[in-house]
Amino acid sequence: MTQTALIVGASRGLGLGLADEYLRRGWRGLATVRDDAGEAALQALPSADRMTVHRADVASDQDIARLAAAVTEPLD
């Protein structure tokens, strides 16, 4: 069974590094970004087809509620 991780702030720095490492280890990922540049950075990763990208700003209650409603699968 493929494991799934949720990575918040996955467009750069530590979040992007974690997304890359999880993908390299065969995981599936759900990632949050705030803009097009962040999404482009994720799409450039190897195996990016296993990463589902959600637009969300963690400072926005509305974005967090929308993300919570969209994530219906179990997370590991």
C-alpha cells in the first residue's frame, strides 16, 4: 500500500525538500502552495505526478477549511 503525506508549505525550502524526499521514497503526497511559482517548483520534482497540489495559505481559515474538505483519504 502506498503511504500518503500532507506537506504544508511545500513550494520552497524545507517543505520542498520533504516533498522531494517523500516522492523519492515512493510515497504519494498532498502539498500546499500559495502561488503559481510554488506549484511550478513542485511540478519540477521527479515523480511529481504522485503529488496533488492544493492552493492554501495557512493564515487563512477559509483556505484551511477548503483543504480539510478536499482531503478525504487517510494520511500516514
